[in-house]
Amino acid sequence: MQYRKVAAGLAILLLLATGCSKGQAPPDGTEAETNHQATRSSPGSQPANPGNPQETPTPVRIDRAWYSLKVTQPTGEYLADHLPLPSLAGTVPVQPFTLNVQLTPWPDPEWFSQVEVQGVITSQPNPFLLGQGILSLDFPEGTAEQVLSVTLPNVNGEESVTYRLERRELPTMTMEIHTGTDWVPVSPAQAYQAEHPMLRFTFDQPVNKVSVNEALKSPVWPYDAKVELNWRWADDQTVLVDLKTFPPALAWSFTGVRTVSGLPLTASVPAVHIAQPAQLIAIDPINQSERVIGTVPVELTAGGVSPSGQHLLLHGDWVRVSGMDWSEGVSWLYPLNGAEPQRLERAAAGITFFPLTSDSPVTVERTTGQAHALSPDRTLIAKLYDEDFGTTEEPGWLYAHDLVIQDLEGKRVQVIRNVMKLFAPPKEYPLRPTLVWSPDGKRIATLTDEPGRGGAILVIDLESREIKRVATLPADGPPATTYDLAWNGDRFIVGRSVLDSGGNLLMTLPGSGSFSPDGKWIQVRVPVPDHHDPSWGEIGLAPLEGGDVQMLGEGMPVGWLPSGELLIIRWPDWRHRYMPLGI
């Protein structure tokens, strides 16, 4: 047996998560957009008011425990799954997996140092997750009937609590679709066209048919669409599903499915898109004429055009996991000359891809800082960083962050201390500040929070290191870092407000905005009610020098071509476009 304690000297970097939706009301006070926020407690205590922590720490308790793993599909893609551990004795896979335990309130570093593990872990606990009160342990591949244990000290009112985990060969499932000619494995990234599609679910172990029947009765997405289907069992491991009526996107939750021996199913949220594929469209901003470049993968959430205009970098979050607001994704390098897209190495949560001059991407670990921004010449990356974030309770919950400039290999080339402050109270705090380079690469703009509410626009001169306060945002508004920020080196867009270089209001947009690279246009995105993705919405264009906003319909903007055309992705139906997380 191998026992080991979690290293006491682990640097607990309580970093902010990325990916929170932004888009508060602009400084002029117009109606606010929906702002998605998260909940956060201070380590080791839960103060009733900012700056007034309780003197006696609240006892640590376990909120929930689960394990996660990745399963390779026949299409070569990964699916991720989270399976709950409802009791201290549980079954885990022989494949590599991660054990996660959510704790409340967040324990301090000393508590984590007392955790004991029987078995081999491949890395120390993830400091990014420790900063959210989650003990996360990675276990390598093992063998059937191997027993692991994790002992947590002073929890749930007891001296210690031990999870006893037995490794087993857990069942997996593949889903195929018959579109009229042959059965093909379903890819989460593709759309399939068929008037009368059939699905085939194949399990690699005999399953409890009753548990599968119950899952098939009630698709979990979409919630309100009419789905008519019949199914029959070909044998103990294969079920055929005949779709009579169906929406563009369809998913089930198989988390309750068990084998005849009672083992849980992995990769348990099958999803399929049956509709017209998504289209990549170039729009001429002058006359709004459109041309279709081609079709693209379905589940996309972000994009960027390489400087040459020859490639488009696309990223998608298409994994659905039951009961957890969590996802991972995949990226493609999409040639705009008609060649086949190249699927890149896995773009897991916490990784950012940037398109470079060479038309090849570079990966950046987001968990080592915030607000990553690539310089105009594609040679440097700017980020905000606070080594001590969250380890102390700053007055007013305002944490000072440094501006770090690094090269593409991660080597720091410049650090300017305390350039901005981020408001991070225990509850309902903004998750993502913003950095924007000037076109000449000599300055960087950002937003800073201040005591109370509101904040200011700052511009940092990289040569002189001077930090200039451009404009003050209303103190009765939300924290500054909840706004989107755009800058063309002269004018700013903060939320929905276009400001001149002195911070004076020039115009108000119907939604958040950004500047075209040639400086002639403002691209506007207006969120659509009930759409579950902040990158999707009504797209519009307005001349920078003034004029009405011309709305161009729904879609997702992904960049500009050197010709001056705006690239968007458009789906036939938003239900086809996106499935919400946590189904």
C-alpha cells in the first residue's frame, strides 16, 4: 500500500475562473443585459459582510463528491463525464480519472495538507480548483479490483472521513445514426440530414433494459419540443430507436442506466444534431450582401481569423455532462480556401488558442492569469496576475493585479505592478477583466474596479509605464470589470457606450460592440432572450463616424477578413445551435 499526504507547501493560487458572460448596462445607465455571476466564499470562513470575517471558522463539510473521466469515441473525439459518489464506498473506472470533493466553507491550506491518499496520484491537487473549495485528485490508469482510499480530516463533524474506491471495468456506449444508406458513428460536432433517421445505441456490457427504457422515454433537450420515437431491443446490448418527429438537436441523459451487475454507464449524455449544417458567411458591411464560404462544425462558441486571412480558428464546447455546469471542447483550424478543416489537439478547459501570423495556433494556459490578449504583431501575450489573490481578505474586496507581458513560450518580458483592481466579494462577483492592445502595440487599455461600485478606464503606456486614468464610470453602476471593453487606440466601447479618447459619450449601441480592424465599422451583438450562449445573438453593423445600426439577423461573429468582410456563423435554428450545460 502507498500512503501519501497532499504537499503542505502547495502554492494555492486562488485564481478566478474564466468564461463568465459579460455585458452589463453601459455607463450611460441604459437597461442592463443579463449578467451571469458565480458564488464565492473566502477561504476558511464565510463573512457576513465584506471586510468583517467571522472570528470562529465554520466547520468544513462535504457538499458533494464525484469523479470525472474522458472517453474516446469511435469518431476520435473525446466525451467527458461526471459520475456522482453518493456514499463513501464507490466504484471508479480502471481508466485515468479525477476524484473531486466540493467542500464548504473553503478549507485553508493547512487542511489540504492533512489529506491522505492510498494509491498513486499523477499530480498534486489542482490549485485552480482548490481556490474554489474543490479537492481534485488525478489517478492514473489502474487494474480491476484495485482499491483506492482518500481520507479527509476534520470534516462533517468527525475526526476524519474516508472514501473507499474500487476500480472496475465500467461500461461504455456508442451511438450511431442511419441516414438512409449506412450506420455511421455520431460526432457531437456534425449535423446529419435525414428525413427518417434511426439511431442505434450499443453497450459493451449487458445492460438493465428497464433503466435504458426509462432514459429513452424523456429526452432532456430540448425541454419543450415534441419528440415522437419508438424503440426495440435487438439483443441485451443493442437498442434501435426510430425517430418519428424530432427537433434539430436531441439529447438524453443516461446517468441512471446500469448494467445487469449494477455498474454505472460512462459517457452518459448522448446528443445528436439532425438538421441543415451550420454555414460560414462573409458579409460586405457596405451593402450587407452575403456569400456562403462553406459549412462548419455545429457546436462552436468562439472564432478568430489569422492575419493573412487564410485560416479561421474555431473552438467549440460540445461536451454535455449530467448535473454539472462544466464542459470541455475541441478546436479546428479551418482553411478558407476550401481545404478540409484540421482538428487540433484537445482544447481542454483552461486552454486558449490564438491564431498567429504563421497561420498556426499557440496554446496558452488561462489558469496562470486572466484576460489574456495577443499583441497586434502576434509576438507577445498580456495578462493580469495576482500571486496572492484570494489568500487574504483585502479591504473592500478589491484585489490589486499586475500587468504581465510574456512571449509565446511563457517567458516574462515586462511586469508593471498594481495596474488595476478587481472587485471580488464572497458572493456575486464579476469573473473576467479585459485587456485590449492599441493597434501600434505600445499601450494597453483595461478597466479597474473601485470601492463601492463603478470604476474607471485605464490606459497603460508600456514604454513609460505610466498608467493614465481616461474616464470614471458611474459609482451607482455595477463594477467596471462586468463591462465588455473594446478600443481602437482612440475610441472606447464600454458596455453599450461609445466614448471618445477623453471618455465623453458619443453614441449608445443596442448591444455590446467591437471595432473592425480597418477602423470603419462597429460590430454590434444584441443578446437574444432564452439563448444559452453569450456569443450568439442578433448581429448589427454601424459606421464608426455615425449612422444607424443595420441589423443582419442572428448568428455568431467570428472575425474580419482582410477584404473588410465580416465573418459570421449562422445556424438554421438556435435550438440546433446550442444545448445548455448541465443537462
